[in-house]
Amino acid sequence: MAADPQPPEGSPLAGVTRPALFASFLKMGLLGFGGVLPWARRVIVDERGWLDDREFAQLIGLCQVLPGPNVVNLAVIIGARTQGPIGSLIAVSGILFVPVALMLAIAAFYASLADNVHARNAIAGASAAAAGLIVGTALRLLLHARPPPRGLVTGATAFVAVGILQWPLLWVITVLIPAGIALEWRASRTDAERKHAKRE
Amino acid sequence: MSSADIVAEIAVRFTALSLVAIGGINAILPEIHRVVVDVEGWMTSAQFVELFALAQLAPGPNAMIVALVGWKVAGVVGALVATAAVCGPSSVACYIAWQWADRLREAPLRGVIQRALAPIAIGLIMASGYTLARGADRSLGALALTLLATAALAFTRINPVWVLLAAAAVGIGGLA
């Protein structure tokens, strides 16, 4: 049986209307300069009170494990909890459509500036920094997660295969994900046996 | 290749990537780069990184880079198809997973899978950073900007948009 798609009585999510749902996700998408997640927390937890901090953190944890853009996944789930599948569509449209339209307008404007030397220099500088932001994101995640040696091996393999050797991603992860799960599974069994042995 | 062929190619390639974007869009950037730069030759590596920088400067989710890549190779239709292809399948998967979330929480394999995926996702994001840096860093000044931005993001809580704007200003000064 699937979980009940309706939130329990009394949950703040039960009374959210479709326009409010759309407007809230539109706001997160439009204010999300340099990342939508901080704004998502602000709107969902502080402003609307739809979730508390703990619920929000749990939901983000789930969104990060699932494939796809994290904030789009967040929109899918919050939308589903308020209005079912239609709610998911409304929330995802809110967070995607207007930013995409704006993005295209910016891109068209940038294309008209393509021959301007200052614009080219500015974007060269921003490009270099943008690369660093992603390296920094990875570093931050690494310092936060502190994976065990087996995790360092699978992570380093992913980096070398996809980044340096530029092998096709689908091949790499078809091998790497089962291998990672097998290593992790063996480690969890060894841990359990060790605990068991200690108890005896 | 006609525009319709390009759009079809984007739809097929990006739909497949949607379901393997563990850790989000940043995990599939090297693959998008490989397809549009190395395999199809639709743009140079430097142009790809410029689009990425533009996407970072604009508001909206990380998925905006995908819309820009679609726009660059096939106009507005390309942008819409690319965005739908990357967000659609993962959203459906997310909806299904959410309905089963309570049951999944008790599954013994869930923790194992989560711990196995996390370092792989980090490795893929690192690969994205490396791919972007190779496209962007054509001078020592640019390399220095990359390293400074890396440090700013890894060790401070500064909003990344300020880092990008500062780097753009340095770029106008002719240092990148």
C-alpha cells in the first residue's frame, strides 16, 4: 500500500491552496540567486510554516538521495502532500517556468553583447569562479561527509573516470553503484558481526 | 544535423541522464559537456563554461544550465525540451519514491545505498568542477580566480553570487 497522499488533519500543508502553492515556489525560484535551497527553507519553514526545521531537513535528505535537481524534487513532494499529482505539477511549474523564461531573456541579451570586449572579459572571470564554486561545493560535501576509505575509493574512481578520463557517465555508474553498494553491504555485515562478537 | 534532429537527440540523451543525476544536476555536467562539446561538437568547452557562469548568475535552480545548453543548440524549443527531459523522469521517480517513503525508511538496504551513493555523488561533482575548470582556466589569472572561489565556497558562508560578481569585475580588469 502506498502512503496516504493527503497530509494528516491539522497539518499546515492540508490547507494550502493551488495559487498559494504556485506563488510560494515562484518566489523561491526567483529569489534563488546562487542556489534556491536557502530560500526554500526560508519560505517553507519561516514564512509559511508548512514544515518545521526537522521535517524540512528530513525532506531535503530524501531529495538529495533521489536523482534529479534537489529543489525540483522538493517541489514534487511538497506539491504532492498538498494537492496530489496536480500539486506536484503546480509547484514544479512555479519553480521552473519563470526562471527559465528569465534565463532565456538573459541569454539573448548576452548573445547581443558577444562582441563587446568588456562583456567577454567579465564572463571569462565569472566562468573561472563558477568552476571554483563547484569544486568548493564538492570539497565542502567531502569535509562534511568524511567517507570511510572504501567511500574515498569509489568517489575517487568516479572523479577519475568521469572527470579526467571523460568516460561516458552511464557506463561508469552502472559499474560503480553496484560495486559501492556491495562494499557498503559487506562493511555493514562485518560491523554487525563484530558487535555481535563483542556482546558474547 | 537539422534542428529537429538536434532537439530529438537532446530529448533522448537528457532523459537518460535524468535518472542518474544522483546529487543533482552537478553530477551530470561532465556527461552533458562530453556530449555537446566532444561527441556532437555543438559548442567549445569555453562556451559551455560561459553558459554555466550565466546560469549561476541568474536566479533559479541549478537545472537552468540545461535550459541554456538547449537554447544554445536549438533555440527556445531546445531549452524547453532539455529542461523537461532532465526534470521529467526524475520528478516522476521522486513522486513514486515519496509515496513509498515510509516503507523505504524501514528497508535495511536504504542506509547501505545512501552511504554507497554519497561518495560517488561527491566524486561526480568534483569531476564537474574539474571539467568546468579545464574549459575556463586559459590563463594563470583565471586559475587563481578558480582557486579563490573554491576556497570561498568550501570554507565560508558567502553567497556564491557575490563571488561570481567579484570575479566578473576582476575579469573586466583584464586579469582572467
